[in-house]
Amino acid sequence: MSFARFGGPDVLRLIDAEEPHAGPGQVRVAVRAAGVNPVDWRIREGQLLAAHPIELPSGVGLDAAGVVDEVGEDVEGIETGDHVFGEGSDTYAEFAVLSAWARMPADLTFEEAAGYPSVMETALRVIREVGVRPGQTLLVSGASGGVGSAVLQVARHEGIAVIGVAGPANQDYLHSLGAAATTYGRGWVERVRRLGQVDAALDLAGSGVIRELVELTGDPGKVVSIADLRAPDLGVRFSGAAGSMPDALAETARLITRGELHIPVEKTYTLADAAAAHTDSQAGHARGRRVLTI
């Protein structure tokens, strides 16, 4: 999948391209599934050129799960035929090169595995950046999506209470992940206050609630956004620089193996339907993850 100009989902084109090859410290996988992340369509629209400079035409996608079929120099502990999930470049494709990977936990499908890498790296990073501690309460706006699902489960594992805000259809889902929950709409700030004192807050949806999150925490330094590029105008940190993906993958595999982490796949798409996947991702209201199957 490729795009030759910045724009909406309609700029995506399925093309024949040369096969990539693993360089030093990399592996190539025959992709079985690719994760669909908001960063993918933000890059496609040209929103993140400072953080993700690209040359056009460009491929699409960062996350994938598949079968290793080529191992680069200086790579140890992995062989062709191994099933892995991880992060690389241009993963909306039959073959992709990964720069960070981990073996897939037993019983995890390729579709499930593809949904974890960027989501878990982001969740672990923003929990750390917002400075919330065990015994405190974290408010999460956009709590039912992929990153939100990860944040709720990681927070629970670390002894952090969570209040999640999401649409009416996802209230039971948030409760199932151990969060107190409420909806958006008139009076939502008061509903949050009735659920408890808020020590820190995350904006995962970019739904224009930064001012309210600052009001609830009492401190813009206790709010982090991954979705609202205007957050710094209100003194709120916009988190865009990725942390250690190898560490995130290792923690992901550990939590999954221990039965402490599960992010459902809400919907799968074929590679040819990548534009529809981007349209749905931009619309929000997800419960878990969206992935492409190859």
C-alpha cells in the first residue's frame, strides 16, 4: 500500500513494489497482519512531518505480525520460520522489514499480535510521562480504543485506579477492564467528579477536552495528550516521541503470557480495504483494535 501525495484515505493505492530486504539488526517477515494506528493516517495526511519525515511516494504502516523469512547481519536468537510481532516500516504489505520484534506468545493469533506494538509502547510511555503513581486515580479520555484498552490494563496491574470516558456502547467494556466509567456529553465533568478525585489525565481521542482535563486535575502538567496537536497551547504535553519498542514488546509478551493483558480485535480488513480501515480509525469509537489481514 502506498500514497504519492498527502490527503484523505482516497490517496492510498495498492501497488506492486520491490521486495524489501533485512539490513543489519533487522528481520524481514512475511506479513500475516498489520496494525492500523491513528499515527498511520496522521502521517498520510502530512500532520507529523517534523516527527516522521518521509519522501513521497511512501508506504504505510508501522506494526506487523508475521513469519520471519530473512534475518539480517548481527541478529541473534531468531530464525527463519519464527512467528514474531513488532515494529518496522511500510507494514501494509506482503513483506516488511522490522527493526524491533519479539516472539509471539503461544495461542496469540497474527491478527491479535499485530494490534499490540505501537499501542503498548504508547500506553507504557504516557503512563510514565503523566507521572501517575500506585494508589492514585488516572482519568482516561478515549478509554475504549487500543491505547485506552492497554492503559486501563497496565494501570490496573500497577495499582492505579482509572476513570474511563467513552461512548455509551462501551461502558460495560470499560467496567470489564476494571475502570469506573462515564460518557461524554453535557455534565460529563461533574459525573467524573462524582466518581472520584482525579490525580492525572490522558487525552487519547483528541475530542477537544483538554481544558476540562486541566480543570479536573488542577494542573496542566498532570495532563498528557497523544491526539490533540493544540495541547501545548494550553500548557499540556503532547507525547509523540516513541520510547523503547524492544522493552515495550518484552513487557507486552510478559503480560499476555501471564493472562494480564488482552486487547480485542474489533474489526479486520483486507489489504485492499486499507482506505476503509483509515476512515473507520479516524471516526473513532473503537473497542480495541483494527487490523489488516494479508
